[in-house]
Amino acid sequence: MKPSIGLLLLPLALIIPPLAAEEACSEPPLAVTDVRLFDGESVTPRATVVMRCTTIWRVVDGDRTAELPAGTVTIDGQGKTLLPGLIDTHTHTWSVPMLERPLDFGVTTVMDMGSTNREFAGSMRAERADGPARDRADLFSAVLWVTAPGSHGTQWAEVPTLVEPEDAASFVQARVDEGADYIKIIYDNFKMFDREIPTLRKETMEAVVDAAHAQGKMAVVHSRDVEAWADVVNAGVDGIVHLPVDEVPDAALIGRIKEKGIWVGANLSMNRPEGKTVVHDPVMGPMLTAAEKENLQKFRALHREGGDRVALDTVRALHSAGVMILPGSDTPNGGTTFGATMHVDIALLVANGFTPEEALRAATAEAAAAFGLEDRGRIKEGLQADLLLVEGMPDQDIKDTRNIVAVFKAGKVHRNDVPADGSQTESSAATPSQTE
């Protein structure tokens, strides 16, 4: 469980102007004071961040303290670091509990790469139009993947499939009508398996990419071999999820990826059986349910022998070339769990060539930029107040992201009242104190 949030009245010096009439709301402002700040891009040694309703209202940096408006709830940030809420760039999400659980671990936005519950994504998008969620992570979704008959994604349910290029526009339109924020395409030679699995024809994949762009949507492609990567790069995709397991892309292909500004979702937690590290983690392990612990140990290798090393070498090569690489959990596959796996994925980036600050940037500002989310991923005045407060300095020791003190979702303090055994308990958060 999260440690208690210490709330106190601080000595104040720098005056923050009173709230303008148009900024007024029924909730008191909420401030994290005297805190180390990672704003999504860089570190400020000392800052005060003030939230008002759902947004970040003021960011005061430097060695100054802030005189806050009357009634402000204050949280002492000394010894702690405040960073943007984490963005999980690869999940399969089809229920509200799947959005509530990530919040316990500081994941405030999740990108759904498709599920068979096509109505759910549309309902979440409709709710988003009325304002940000405050008791669960926000969802952005592909709704359903574009795949061929008998290909990946058809094993779970009877779903629409695509064959001919001339049908691509109507297929994409149907996903947009269902609420898709981007289009997910399965185009893969499936070299991790010893049997043939069909996939889209090259010309059909290209037609889907064109149809997505015609609708103003990003085209994101599932591909796990270099031949498929070369095809989708030439087709002009926006992002590739997963890594090749057959061979490391050569310098020419990596150069084209960099030149075209294509981002890559590494999903490193799905590369090796990392779930056991979560089960035995001294901070996250006690927060897990029995069912989560069981799923974390169900990892199945989806590559031939040596494919895991190829994937890791690919990450290093892409990173060295300056290609944007994003973390993502691919939950709820075996070996993963919602929320906690993101902390493992970020740590794996650091283990494979990233600095801790680069990994944090990938999980916040860069993830938001890749998906065109201009209202989050950074700590900046006017953006949505999705924030994570942790003990320590995660920009120096990446495992400090796990030392969660508080999560703020659209300016509201998240209360994790459910322990690992699933029973209800009193909240560990202290009673708020306010300025007078």
C-alpha cells in the first residue's frame, strides 16, 4: 500500500495571484510544495506545483516558496520527486476495472491496441468528451485490429477481417465510427512460430495505412520481423509495436525509421519472463492480488531461440540512432499485470541503453507526443493534472518510480483502498489540511 500523504501548512513567500473568476471552481487548490520536479523533459531541483480542479494551474520553480490562495491543500514534497503520470502505450483493455487498477501504480493513461469488446472503447470515448476521468486511467483505443482471416487476433473471437485492398477504406471507417482514436494493423510474417500463419497482403496493408491517414488517424502496426518492418516503413506507418525476433534491422532500415519519424513500442516485458521480478519486488509485490501474481508467472516465449537477444540488440541499435522508443506493458498477456508491469518496462529500457531520465521521458512526454496527446505527459501550466509523486530520485535510480507516495488523476488525489487480499480497509491518506 502507499505510504501516508503528509499534508501541512508551509511558510510562504512568493505570492501566487488570486484565482481569476473564470478559473474558479468548487474544489480548493491542491499544491505539492518544495518538491524535485521532473516535468516530462528535464529536472528542476525545487518547485511548487499547484493544481486547480482538473488542471495544472501554476508551476513555480527555483529556490522560491509560494504563498498560496486561501484554502489550498498542501502536500510536503521534500525528499520526493513529482513527475507526470505514466502512459502505457500498449494494452488490451475492455472493462472499467482494467482502467482503475493502473492508477494504483501511477499509470494515468493507457493506449488500447484492440479487444473484442468494441462497444467499450466507444463508451469510454463518449465519457472522455464530457471531461477527464478522475477515478481511473484515461483510455485511448484502436477499438479492433485490422487483420486477415485466420491471422493474429482471430483466435479469441469471431471478428471482422480484411482481405482486399479496395475494402480497406470501409473497414477503417467502421473502426472510426466505433470510436477508434488510431488504427491498429496486424502485418507480420510470424517468424517466432514454427508453423505458417496468414497475414494481410502487402497491398492491403498499404491501403489500410492510406485509409487511416485519410481519416486523420495514425496507423500503428504489429510487426515482429525485419521483412515486415521494411514493408510498413515504406508504407508510411506512424508507429510499430513489438520488436523483430529474426534479425536486427540494418543501418539503412533504421535510418529510414528515424528519417520518417516512426516510433517503436518495445514491449520489453513480453520479451523474457520478467513477471517474477514484480511478484518478488519489495514495493510492488505486496500490492498484488493472488490472481495478478499468478498471471505474472504465466509468461510464454513468443520467439524462437535467440529471438529475445535480437529484440534487445534492436532496442540498443534504435536508441543509438535516435529513434523514439516507447514503453508498453501489453497487458493482460501472461507475464504482465496492469500498472505494475509499466515500472518493469521502464526499468528494462534503462537496462538496455537508456538513462533513467530518457526512460522517464519515453513514458511521459514522448508517449504523449507520439499519440498526439497535447494535454498530458508534461507538468506545465494548463495541462491535465495527471501526476505521480514518489520518494527518491527516479531520474537517477529508475526503480524509485515504484516508491509511490501519491497519484493525482485530473487533480484529484487517488485513494488506493484495496489491499492485496481484495478486502476493504481504511484509506492510508491523511486528512487534508488547508491554508487559512
